[in-house]
Amino acid sequence: MKYSILFLAVLSLLVMASGTAMAQWQCLYATIDDTPNGTGYATQSVGVISENMFVALVMTPNVRNYMIPYAKADSVLGRINNVGYGGAATSGVYQTWSDGAFDQVPLLNATKLFARPDSTIYVANNDPEHNILVFKFTGDTVKAVPPFRRQPTGAKSIFGVAVDNNGYVYVSNDTSIGVTDDIKIYKPISQWSDAHTDLPLRTINLPDGIYKGITVSPNGSSLYVSDATNRRILKFTGSPTTGYTQVPSFSFQLGAADTTLVTTTLLPIPIHLGYLSPNNILFAAVDVYGSSSTTYGTYDYGRIFLLNPNTGARVASDSSLSIIDVAKWNLKMTGGYNMRTNGITPGNASGYTSTYDVAFDSKGFVYSQSYFGWTVEKWKYSGTLPTITTSVERTSGSIPESFGLMQNYPNPFNPTTNIEIRLSNSGFVTLTVVDVLGREVATLLNEERQAGIYRVTWDASKLPSGVYFYTLRVGDASTSSARSFVETMKMVLTK
């Protein structure tokens, strides 16, 4: 009997281990590209209101746009109406923002929509005034509603729009060449004037280049921008009211391996970005971007990266967790990167990888779109997504004379505390936390850092009350080098 129990216990552990190893991203459904559920034409962006309720932004051949709402969606159901499907799009169907009277703005070369749980929709539009247009998903359509908000942003084309939990609106220019207001931050729409003449609350000047998407952490303290010219993502910290500074230590950079099988002249770039809360994971949609026929055949790359919002590193070395490989999934489901069965997609693959956008519902499901597949996709990770409980902020531009680990504050704390570290030289830095038994309970830093003074904020809400010890290590402390350091201090969590 004892051997049977032991055998069952070992078998159970093996099954659990096997289940963990097999965890992966899976496409739960793709809106089949056919009436009545396809988006109708090239799908630029998707905004999610709640689970299976979303709005797709469609681009017609004459660079006009319309929005298609979905409710209770799956692969074959959910589209609210058939306006603009297929051939109708080529005949010039498009949508107009209107106050119901004389103020009207056509959707023109719109590149991004952002949806909030209250059904408010923000659209980065490229009419002559480059407006941020505000709509509402009313249950059977998407339209402008009183008080009819829109915000002209200036003479330059815009690409990205994001909104934080306080309602501040963040807009990114498509190009920063010759201008200094490359990122514009506006007050919440409740404070916009009826005359549509509000100036940005803040602007950020970026180096000359081409930029794409923008996203922000829920409280507005971290801002991320896609740098298409250099194939990287930039991070800024601060607030809409006090301004932002760039974080040079943040690094997400595409490299030589990030290319397609077809051509090296059209390279994948980070396009739109998203921030998943409360997991605190930065998502980046990466693909070859463009609506030209020259992009056909480059469907083998499209991916969504899951990144640490503090460092830019992938959240795990295991790519089955840290990358949603949409192209690989299409290959698996259809037998090709641009394959369809009998002219339509299967129920859980777009068939044409052209992943430009990423969005989430409140349950953590991930939504993307296929530009050339005319679909919206819903993704789920079969395991458990990590939660990034640490934020890192450089608090001073000065370089300290020596390494230092300061006492955390507050102490005792519940549930968050701050730890200041001082780096007199650049190097590989680890900051770990152990309990009184010496068991590691958190790794707060494990990366290369530039010299400077940093504040590390740790959320210990998932741990019990007790005494903990935190250790800072820089370089190889066993060498007694001036460029190495190790020190441990005690802190108390009291709940």
C-alpha cells in the first residue's frame, strides 16, 4: 500500500511537471474571414471593452476607415453589422465623426483605436487636423455621442494613442523629423473644451526618426514608445503633470535574427504596444508593417513579445511563454504562413500573419488582429502568466562616489517598500530577497545597470508577515574589485 501511494505521488508530480512544460499560447478563436463575421477589410487595430466585446478598425483601399463592433464574439458570431464588408469597402465606404450638425470629420488613414471598459473609443485619425476622435460603443453601433469630444493635435501625422486610468490621453507622432512635440499628453476628455482648441498639457521631444505605437502604465508613471527607425522601444518615467525623462537602461532591441524568410529589406519593427495590468507586463506587436503589395510573402515573422516593463528583457527565457509566435501558430494550424482552407480561415487562426496591435480584456485574455487576414484573434496562455512586482526608477543623474545599499523605507512596511541602491560603476546587478530560512522569495534586479542612483519599489502583498533580508550584488564580489560590491540588510513586513 505504501508503494502504491508513493507511486501515485511521483506520477502526480510528473504530470504536473509535464503540464508546466507544455504550457503555451493558444489562439482560442479568430473571427473567420467571411460574412457575417469577418472584419471586412484590412484590419489595422483592435480595441477591447470586455471579454469578447471589441471594436476593429478597418482600412479601405482609399485609406478611409470604419469601425466594426463585436459582442459575444467567437469565430463565427459577434459582428454587429455588415457595413463595409469586402466589395463595399472598395466602393468607398467609410465612417464619419459627427456632432449631429455641421461639425464632421471623416475617418481618414486612422492607425489606432484605444477602447476603455466604459465603452469609450479613442481613434488616432489623420484628417488635416490630425484629430483624436472620441466615440462610444452604444451596443449596436459605434458613434460620437454628447458632449462630442475631439482634439486636433497639429500638422503632423499621428500613429498611436493610449489612455491611463486617470484619463490622460497620450498621442505619438508618426515622424519626429522637424518637430519637437513628438509625444503629446492631453488632459482627460471631460476637461476638453467645446471649441476643440486645447493645447497639450505636456510634450516630449524625440530624436529624429519614425515612431509608431505608444502605451502607458495604469498610473501614468511609465511611458513606452515604438522607435521604428532603430527597431527598439523607448521608456520614459514621470507623470503627465511633472513631465517625463527617458530611462537609458531600458532596452528592447530587435537584431539580425529578427527578419523574414523572404527579404531582408523589409524588417520587422515594434508597432503598437500594450500594458497588461495587474501582471505589469509590456506587450509589443512586432511585424513587417505596411499596406503595400510589396509586403506580401513576409508572413513568416509576426510575433507579440512579453517584456519586463522595467528592463525591456523578455519575461522569461522560455519563448513559449515570452513570445506569442503568431506566424508559427498559423503554420501549425493551416500548413503555411498565408494559407486558408476553401478560401476562408479556420476558427482559430488568421491565415495571414500581419500582427500590428495588441489589447486585453479584464480577465487577461490577449487580442490581436491580422491586417491582411481581415480577422481579430483571441489568445490565452495555458499556464500562469508571471506578475512583475518590482518597479525601478533612476532618481538622480549624478554618479555616486561609492556603491551603497540603503535601508528600505518605510520599514516596517505593508505591502510595498522602497530600496535605494547606489552604483558608482556600471555592471551586472542583482537585488534579491530571502526569508529567515534563507529561501529566496524575490529577485528584484538581475540585469546590467548603468552607474547612478536608483529606487526599487517592491510589492510584497503575496508574502506573509515576517523578517526578510535583501542583498545587493554588483559584479563578482569574490574578486574584491573596486567595481564589485555585496551587502545585505534587514526589513520587516507587517500585515
